[in-house]
Amino acid sequence: MSQPSSKELQESIQELTAYKKRLTEEVLNIGQKLRMPKDKLDATIQEHPELTTINQALDKLKAQLGE
């Protein structure tokens, strides 16, 4: 399998970043509806497993792009 091109890496980074933003906003909206305290909401976002996975994938893609 060939290495992804720079353009493909950038597109993947953009798509993951957009998804991360949507997911974060969704978590924030649900937290606000539940009237969660801000610190609890921030902790929930920091510990969210899917957001953690997205952050790790973004880090790998950015490192690959920098090579």
C-alpha cells in the first residue's frame, strides 16, 4: 500500500477536525441542557474516549504530514 499524499493527509486532518468540533459542541449542548457545572463539563470533554481517539489520530496525521 502506498503512502498517503500530502493532500490526502490534509483532507483527513480537516475532516477529523470538523468532526471533533461537532462532537465537542454536541457534548457541550447536552451538558448545558443537563445544567452540568462548567468544570464537570470540561472534565467530561477532556476524558471523552472518542475525542481522545480523535486527538491521537490528529497528532499522528500531523506528524506524518511533517515528515
